Amino acid sequence: MDFWIVAIDHELQLQRDPSDIPSRRVQKDHLEALLLSELPKRKVRFIAEESKIDKTTIAFTLANTNDRRIPWKNIGMTDAERDTLGAWIAQGARLR
């Protein structure tokens, strides 16, 4: 199984917004062009994306409008989940 990881700023991955400054619009256009080119070339079959829970991302939109819909999952955590995980990791470190 192959993995392709695209690491980007959370604001960049969001759908275009009228309030985006011009340089941000250009970055989002580049991201969309990259994804449009690479998703079919790499035969992507699943997208896992850490993103803001209440926002739509460029990858989500492309996954749903692709000729062959690509399953998409938000793997982001809420603040409460992060706090719980942080406490669990800290507790595990103390037990070692």
C-alpha cells in the first residue's frame, strides 16, 4: 500500500473564501491544481485529512466531485479529544 502525504497549513486547505487575501487565493489554486493532477495519477482511493471540523476543504470537495468518488474522512480531533489524548500520553510517560 502506498501513502501520499501533503502537509499544509490548515487555512490553506480550506475552500476559497471571499475574504482570502490574493496571495492565499493563489496558494489555494496551486493546491487544487496539485490535487487535480495527482489524485488520478496516484490512483488515490482514500483521503484522510486533519481539518477544521466545521469547514469544507479543497480535498473534500474534489473527493466528492471526482468521477469515481473518493472516500474522505476528517481525522482532526476536538480540543477535548486532544486534552484527553495529552493526559493519556503524559500518564503513560510517568508509568515507564
